Amino acid sequence: MLAMMAGCSTTDQNGEHKSLIPLPWKHKVTRVDPKLPNLPPAGSGRGGYYQDDGPGANPPPGLLDTPDAVVKYEPYAKFANKPYSVFGQTYTPLINDEPFTQRGVASWYGVKFHGQRTSSGEAYDMYKMTAAHPTLPIPSYARVTSLESGKSVVVRINDRGPFHSDRVIDVSYTAALKLGLLGKGSHQVQVERLFPGDVMQLASARRAAASEALSMSTRSSSMRAA
């Protein structure tokens, strides 16, 4: 349960945090991508992020070009979709294929949890397109759209949280970067669950619309010629 409350925390038998992947604060800063916003360091108390969390010291280049998560079928994680309680509130994860749409505040989590175990059992990588949600299935996929910047990303849900009444989803550092919410720390967003068929249906609808527009243009040109 402590792991759930921390979001991505895992500890050994001595109560010390164990990292599953290299931690960015142990890296020597070499070159910072000039396209990334200049944020205060983690633990400075000056960031828009939560408490002592924050950006890594040496983020990899090209994060703005990171592609969205690819929506695909995956079996639900065995132990990550059972009812659980945090801070006296019980959450019941969804285990169906029903549509889900939600509006609220999105925040992001970064270096504090980077490399630690998520609720799915995977290591949290702040540079991938992932997110934490209290009740969406693990794993599942969602489109997160900032109602302030208008930007949209697709993320893979692989963790639980946030457990604050004013927030609905915690996205990774890279997802926050692409949404434009890194500096402020949070934005009003819309969360929409996605299914594997949604991408194909959207592509088919776009092709049909383009075909109809071309057909109407051809008919119009024929009528003018006549």
C-alpha cells in the first residue's frame, strides 16, 4: 500500500528505496536540450511540480519528438486492478471495456519516482508516454487533452494515483512536456479512454471524409464544365 501511495515507490528489506533504472540525479549534467523549458531543480521548492519531485538533471534529447503511446490490446495486470484504499478512500478500478471520459486537473511526476516500481510492476520511466490514474485499468490507454494549451497526447496507464481530490491524472515528464504543463505544474484536462479499434476507426473516418470531399469537388468541377 505504501508503494501505491508513493505512486512508484519500492523498498528493500532495510526500508531503503531501490531503483530499477539509473536515477537522473546521479548523472553528470553534460548537455541539456535547449528546446526544454528551464525548470528549477528538484527539491528547490520553486517548481510547479509537487513537493520534492521535479525534472531530471540530464534529460535525453528529442523528447518533444517522442511519439504517443501505441494503443494495443494487452491483458490486465493480475494484481493491479483490485479494489484498494489510500488515505481512507476506497478505489475500485474499472475492469470493463466501457467508454470513460473525465475532466479535471492533471499534474506530472518525475525524478522522485524515476526508476521505481509502478503498480503494474514495471519501472517508471519519466521519459516515456505513461500516466497514473486511480481507476482506469492497468494497462490501458487514454488521450489527455489540455484545455488550456489545446495540446493532446496518448499515454499508457501503468500506475495508480494521484490521490488528491483536486487531481485526476498524473502524467510522465515527457507527456507533460508535450502538453505544455511542465512549468505551471498542472492544467485542466480531459481524459478519454482509448481502445485498439479507436485508431482504426478514426483513420477510416478521415479517409472517408477526404474521399467525400474529393468526390464533391469532382462533381462540382463537372457541373461547371457542363
